[in-house]
Amino acid sequence: MSRSAHPAGPRHGEVIADGHYTAPATDLNLLDAKIWSHTVARNADGVATVAGIEVTRLAEEFGTPAYFLDEADFRARCRAWADAFGRNADVFYAGKAFLSRAVVRWLDEEGLNLDVCSEGELVVALAAGMPAGRIAYHGNNKTTGEIERAIGAGVGRIVLDSFQEIAQVAHIARRLDKRQPVQIRVTVGVEAHTHEFIATAHEDQKFGFSLAAGQAAEAVRRTLGLDGLELIGIHSHIGSQIFDMAGFEVSARRVVRLLADIRDEHGVELPEIDLGGGLGIAYTSEDDPAEPGAIAKSLLEIVTRECEASSLTTPRISVEPGRAIVGPTAFTLYEVGTIKPLEGLRTYVSVNGGMSDNIRTALYDAEYSVALVSRRSDAEPMLVRVVGKHCESGDIVVRDAYLPGDLAPGDLIAVPATGAYCRSLASNYNHALRPPVVAVRDGEARVIVRRETEEDLLRLDVG
Ligand code: LLP
């Protein structure tokens, strides 16, 4: 697996001077299967299609901007993860990446479990009929109300994140006459190679109990001593959009070592470990993520080996991929508006959305790809920056990319790999109406999250 450093300029081709450039290495009409959902293709007329439907038709019917989510691809990725980890492991889809009732039903049908981290996510999961026993509840600051609701609903596990919470969950469970299965989230001290805002296993951050500082061992002691809690395992999530498996390996090793310490101190072998989510996906052709099969093989081998070395029975393993399942399954379709060439620099292409439907570029310096999808073009490539329509210069969707030089207002362009953390992080900034999510499958398209309307905006504004 490899990933390029953030390039200062375009990835394909090279700017020579004064806005002149060499042609990018690849034909701009090609849609790289690595970054587009499985059923995306270009038809004989050069129009891109998804699940057999032309994007031009989708734009007419559903408007732009809009997210189009490839249901067959989503289900295939769920199956790939479940198959890769097999019978002795559980896959929990991380709902924060994108959650809707339709998605919950797909997960349920494909046999996946669900990780939620808020009452809102729990509500959606339960409303869609996900059995509570297959839900894991996360969060570093769960309120009393949330804990009551989660335990009352019968969630399969609560992942404990602070000493306060250990006491609180135990207290509420006893009051409700329940014994709540819990895991303890530990901070394993790994510096994950990803953006600071999405790295979560180094010491100086808000999640979990530190292994190195002994907090994790103390959390285990307290949890084992409380009637309302059934400690089923240890949890570690090291961060997000990670390509290098080394961090997961260190994490797995340290978690197994803790299991051995727990056995030695308390005489109990915990039956489960959860290694979190965080596997990276390809946003550009340069990104090279691992397949679920390779990830599963490597993690299962490490855990088995480490457990053998410590004479532990291998625990049941769970993982929590969010982005790696939903990320590649959707693209955002935009209409091109203003085109502004800046002599010697680049051409700014404005679209009818922006940081309100994709904040990731502004927030994490994320890189994306973009393609002209409403037609083919063999015009010379031009270096562009795709920007939104919001009132700030940081409102960038794709920082550096090439689009055909004959791009014109009214063309449709699409940004792939926007299934994760785009709609779920979308905002109403500048009173933008959040775009719909349209599921496409076998030549059919249906709205699963509708576009916001002016009435929605005014309904909240009670005067
Ligand atoms: N498990 C836990 C405990 C998590 O906190 C997360 C993500 C996941 C699983 C799923 O991680 P994934 O497989 O999706 O990387 N908004 C950021 C990502 C924040 C991730 C938060 N936690 C982004 O857009 O990159």
C-alpha cells in the first residue's frame, strides 16, 4: 500500500510556466475503477452512467448537487468485509460515515452490525429495524439520557470511554435491572499516519484510556468490580484514512498484551477485541488501499500469533470500517457555473455546491478527483481548482485537477468517493439546502435522503 504525500501542484502533467502545462498522463475521459463505484462507466455517447443510468438523466430528475449512492457496490463491499473476516469475527459498519434508514436495512440484510456514536444515529438504526443487540454504542461524552436510552433499547455493547462513564453506565444498568455488555476503549499510543484531526491513538487526545499511563488497567479493575457491567472486551481505534497497516499491527499486539495482563491479574480471559475502523480508500489514482481480504488476513494472523505466544485463547475480533465500505460507493454530481481563468495560475471552476456538501477538503486538506461526466471531450486538459459557491476562499472541493479545456457552464462534473463523511458532515452554511442522497441500482434510482427545501430552513427558524 502506498500513498503520495500531498502534492503542492497537480498530480498528472506538470505546470511549466504561465499556465501552460504538459498533458496529464491519462486520458481525462477514463473513469478509474479504483475511485469510482463499481457500476460507473461511460456509454457510447460519452455520458457517464451509474447502475446503467445516464448522469444527465439523473441530473434532470433529481437536480444537482446530489450524491448518487451505488447500492450494489455498497452491498458488495459489506459482503467483502464480512467474508474476509469470516465466522470468528464481526464487522460493525461505522454509521458516522453515512447513515440512513435504507443503509441500515442493507446492512441488516447483508448481516453486518452497526456502530453508532450518538442518540441520533441510534434513533435512525432502531427506526430502520436494526436489532439492538447488533449495535455498538460509542462516544467520549455520552449523556445520562443517551446511556439510559442505549441500555433501555438493549444495545449489544457500550464502549466505555471514561471513569465517570464506567460508574454511570453501571448505575443506570442496575437501575434498569440489566447487566450491560461493555468494552473498554484504550489508547494504544500509536501515531497513525493521517491528518491530526482524524488520528485517535496517540496519547494527547480526548478518546479512551491510556495503556501506557495505566488508566486502561485501572478501568478494567473498576469495570470488573461492578455488578451492572459485563466486560466483554477491549477496543482500540487508531484513526481514519490510514494506509499503513503497521499501526493496526502495533495496536493489535498491545491490545492482546493487555488481555494477557488482565488474565494474569484477574484470572479472566476477555472474549473479544475490537480493532476499530480507519482503513483508507482511494480518493485519487495515486492512492493504493489494501483489500479487505489482505487486511483481515494480516490482523487475524497477528492476533492469533500474539495470543498463542501469551497462551491466550484467541478472542473474537471485531472491526468497524465506515469509509472503506461507503466511501467509494458514491459520487457527488455538480453543475458547472462560473469559469474563471487566472492567467499564469489556474482556472477556477465554480460548482453549485461546495463546502456545505463536502467540508473534507477545507477541514483535512483532503484530495479528491473530478471528471466531466455529461459528455466526452478530447480538448486539451486545463489545470483547475473546483470551488463551491460559498462566501469564503477556503471553499474548495478539489484543490488541483485537470478538466478538459472546453469545459462550459452547464456541463456536469462529478467528484467520486464522496460516500463517507460528506453528507454526514454537510451543513446549511449560507443557508445552503443540503443535497439529496439517491440510491441507484439495476437501472433504477430512488431518493433515500431527500433534498432540503426552503420550508425545511424556515421550519427551524421560528421567528
Ligand atoms: N470506529 C470508531 C470508534 C471511530 O471513531 C471511527 C471514526 C470509525 C470506527 C470509522 O472510521 P473509518 O473506517 O470510517 O475511517 N470525518 C473524518 C473521519 C472521522 C472519523 C471518526 N471516527 C473524515 O472525513 O476523514
